[in-house]
Amino acid sequence: MWDRLAASDPGLLRLTAGLRTVTAIALALAVLAALRVPVPQLVAGAMAAMVSTFAISEKQRSQQAVTLALGLPVALASVSLGALLNRQVLAGDLFFVALIFCAVYSRRFGDRGTALGLIGFQIYFLSLFVHATAATLPALYGVICVAFACSAAARFVLLPQTPAGTLDRLRRAFRARLAQLIAVQAELLDAGPDDVEKVLEDLRTATARLHETALMIQGRLEDGTSDAATARLLQRRIADAEIASERLGLLLLRARSAERTDTLTLHLPGAPLPSGGELPVRDEAAQALRRDLQALRVLMLRPLGEARGTALAQVRNRLLGYREEENLPKASPAVQDVFRGLGEAARAALGLRLALDGPQEETADDTPATARSREELDAEDAAIEAGEEAEAEEPQPTGLRRPTTRAAVQVAVGSALAIAGGELLSSQRWYWAVLTCWIVFINTASTGEILVKGYRRLLGTVFGVVAGIGLAGLVGQHTWTAFALVLVFIFAMFYTAPLSYTLMSFFVTAMLGLLYTLLNTYSTSVLVLRVEETALGAACGVIAAALVLPIHTDRRTNDLLVEVLNRLADVTRTAVDQLSGGAGPDLVEQARDLDQALADLRAATQPLTHPITPLRARRNTARYVVALLETCAYHGRSLAATAELLPTHPSIAADPRLRGAGARIVHNIEAIAAHVADPRATAEIERGPSIASMLEPGTLRTPRYGRVTDRVLRHLQRLDEAVSGLARPLGITTGVPQPKK
């Protein structure tokens, strides 16, 4: 059960965020209730505690403490201005727009600037919500100070969270998701014709979740490890385990099929499984495969302290033995490839355990295959520790091209429209339109993203109004019951926020219905007005994004597509160069940059792939292009991992002829990137013979190097096919086939 929780919430980040916020609010309510403050001040204290807790996102505790300390005077100044300008309609509106501009612009200064801007905006909103006046300011000062103190107690004393602790929980989540992926792969063995599509969809989901956790670990390595060498080692082992497990799934699909299974099957929802049926149930090799998949799941899941004993050592030795040709069972070549994949996955599990749990002594139970795997891992560790990682700073845009400046101008214009329209709807609660306009701009970068986010917020608000009406009737004037439900909704809001913006909006609106009940201002018309103001604010946000310094979805996705292609070209060029005998930068880091760029593109295409989009053909094209890029990224990661093994792995030899074979792939990637950046570009896609046929037979057929070279050629061949496949959906013409040289 704990493993399932760890896998569903990597690092327990959602659980911790929800519990810490609820704890801070509950503590503030307890202190303020002991001081016998009136209900409006209780509401203000709860909102201030919530803001001061969730606004701070820095990883280091010392940085969090400084930001929290700086946030208190910002909050006091904001509530003071809100109370003093409450009666000055024009001056108050102008200041609110200026405050919104500054709050968004401050994001250019990193996490601290983002947090202080958020605190300033939300506390000003709080002053409008509780109708703060100059007479109530002293009491509000005390309430806000108590709220910040309770937030500090919840963050640093009751629910402390360190980067190392978060990283440790993320590593546990990675293990759990690895085990879940292998369990789904085991289901694939016995899935019948009626069940295979569902299992294949589960396989895609498990693979994507594993990749998501790997990227989350990547973002925490710098702060959660003791030094750069340890971070590089853990990064490498995580990448090895991810690639080995993904490759194992592809080999299982290929073993089930009479046809070649393309990697696209793993990445494109709805891609059919090639015909061929299933593995024979009573076949001895198939039975051994089922047994060994379960054994691999145990090895992946259990840390060192829970995986000792002779039995597990024998299991590990058996799996690692599949890396030797003489230990493979008698079966078809496709099934033997699965056993080879099991051996490589077991090696990745051993490397992951060494990286996560520290070195362990060799035992008398080690077989020669296990001892060889340990020697390879030790040699890689030494090479990683000796390496130095050089980071090059990329030039940042300036002026109105800077994302924070553009967003600040857009939000300011949208908020001005929301204020004007909101006051026409209600002179008392116009600020709901402004809040919605503000929120739809958070973590969005194009008009399409803002449109989808506004739609989701409106949908969640409508359902939340219905729930709020029902809850207000049930709770009535039971103050502490209402506050208890508020805490439940706040926890649900933070726990579901990364999963569904619609659900988060639902819990926010339902909570507001309870707060209005506590303030004795509840009515059905108030919640209906909330829907109207929300719709108005979303519309103002979309109008501002579309008319003021717009970034259309097509432009943003094209820019991100070019970035992905450039990263892919870098990884491919460097990997092929190293496999050909050259030297280059850290390939694992380059591969992770490619993965992050692809994640950004995937998020940016959500408006194009959303179910409500009326452009079905465009949606299918976007999904197909992203799936092809995911296939390219998989083969790029695999090439990078193989190239990184080259200096220390005794069974891998450099082959200078690979450089020529990879040149066409890099050229085609760069040609596609040039056409996406400028449709008038003249570069053409080159066609020609298969990658394998471009190399003459010879040393490739020797037993020692044949398997690894074949794998490199397969990755290059699939990458070449996937890159060429991008030309058609992107509308790029191809050149004439090139003759074999």
C-alpha cells in the first residue's frame, strides 16, 4: 500500500503540500480562537496562513525562511493599502492593476520574486474579501502575524521537508513505478486478444509515469545530493533503469508479434498491436520468462536492506546470467531478445541499488556474470566521479520578448478589463473576475493554454457552486463544522491541483460557499454571481492574451518543436561521435535536456489535443507528431546510454563507420528544424538505403561485439525512420534517394 501511495504521488509532494497548508490553517484557527477573535478575522487568518504556506516553493529551508520573513512586511503593506484604498474606487482600481503587473513581473527574479508577488496580490485580495477598513487594520496586523508564525511552525517544526528527504521519497517512488511497469509487462505475456489493448494502454501509462518521476528526480538532484559527482551518478543510474525497462517492454511486444513492432506502439495512444497472437502458455521458455519478470520486479522494488539473502542472490545471478549468450534458453530469437533485455534490466537494477544504497561487498554467491557486472559498474562510477560537467549559459530574451514582461503587460490589461466588467456585474464582488484573470495566466504561455485553463476553471466553478449551495444548507451556522469542511476542501484542492485544474476549481468554489456562510453573506445569488464573474475573468484573460503581445499556440508549439529537434540533433550527433571513437560532453545531461524540452512541448500542445477542440485532424496530427518525437527521444536516450558505456564496458567497441551512418539522421533533423522555424527554408530531407546496409559486413559479425553493434544499428535505423516520418505531418518535402556509397 505504501509503495502504491509513493508511486501515485512521487515524493509525496502533493500530500505534503496539502497537509502542511491544512496544518498551518488549523494552527492559526486554534490560536485565533483562543484569543476569541470574531469570525471575519478567523477567515482572514485562515486565508493568510494558506497564502503564506503555498506561495513559498524554494527547496532549501534557509531560503524558505528568508522569503517567509520578507513576505510578512509585504503582506502588512498590502493589507494596509487595500484597507486605505477600499473607499477610493478609481485610485484603488489603478493601484490593483499596478500591483498585478508588479506581482507577475517579479517572477523574473526566481522563486522568491514569485512568492513575494503572490503574497502581495493575495493579501490585497484578502482585504477586499473581508472588507478591511482603517479601523480594523490593527486587528488584521495581529491576525496576519499569527498566520505567518503558524505557517513557519508548520513548515519548519511540525512538517519539515528537506531536499534530501524529498529526493529520498522520489527515489522510492521511482522504484515503485519501476515495479508497476514490470508488473504490467508481465500481464502483457498472458493478455488475450480481447485484453491486449487495455494492457497496452496500461503499459503506455506506466511508461509515461516512470518517465515523469525520472524528470522530477532530475530537478531535485542538485539540492538533494552531497556533491556534483553523486548527482551525476544517480542521474546516470536512473536513466539506465528507465531505458532498460522501456526497452524490455518493447522486446515483449516484439516477442508477441509476427511482425516488427515499432516503438510508436509504446507512445501513440490507439496504435494497434501488430498481429501475431501471444506467447505459448506451456512453453518452458515462456514459463521461465513469467517467473523472471516477477523476480525482476522484486529486485527493482526492494532496497538493499530489504533484499538480502541467498535466495534473492541466486535470482539476481540468474537474471544477470542472461547477459551471456550461453545462458540463454532455447527459444525463438525474439524471445531470446527478451531474456537479454531481462539481463540488462537486472544490471540496471544492480546499478540503481548501488547508487541509492551505497557500495556493497562481493559475496561468495556471485557468479562470473554478476562479478563482471559489478566490475563494469565500478568502472563507470569511477569515470563519472572523474568527469566534470560544464554548463553553458544560454542568452535570455530582453524587453517585451521576456516572458515575464509580456505576461505582466497582458495580465494588467486583462485585469483592467475584468475590473471594469466586474463592477458592472457587482460593485461589491468584482474582484472575483480579477482573480480568475490572474489565475488563468499562471503557468501558461499561449492563447490556447489560457483558453483551456479558463474553460476548466469555469467548469469547476459551476460544479462547485452546486456543491456550495448544498453544503451551505447542511452546515448552516455550525461554525466549526464549516471550518472543518474548509480544511478538508483545502487539502483536496492542493492534492488534486497537479492532476486536474477542474477539480481544484471545484474545491475552491465549494470552500468559498462555506466561507460566505461563515461571514453571513451567503446566498444562492452570490454563488451564481461567482460563476458570472469567473466567466467574465476568463474571457478578459483570453481577450488580453489574443490582442496584447499575443503568442499564438502555433507559434509557441513551433518554437518548442524547434527546441526539441535541436536537442535531439545534439544528442544524436554527440552519441554517434562517441560511438565512432570521439569524445564529447555529458550525454546523459543532454538526453535529460531533450526530455525536458519534449515535456514542455507536450504541455504546450494540450490546447490542440484537448477533447473539446473542433479541429479533429489537427488534434490527430499533433498527437502523432508528439508520439514520433517521443519515439525519437527513446532511441536518442538509448544511443546516449550506450555511448556512455563505451569507455568502461568490455563488450562495446567503437566503430568509426557509425559516424557516416548517423550524418544523414542529423542532417534530416536539422532540415526539419529549419523548415519549422522558417517555411521558406530550402533544406531537403534525404532518403536513402537503410542504416544497416550503409555499413559493410565484417567485424560487426564477430560474436563479442555483434549484439551491441546490432542494437546500436537498430536504434539508428528506428531513429532514421521516425525522423523521416516527421516530414509528412509537418508538410516538408523530401529529396531524392541518395545512392549507396
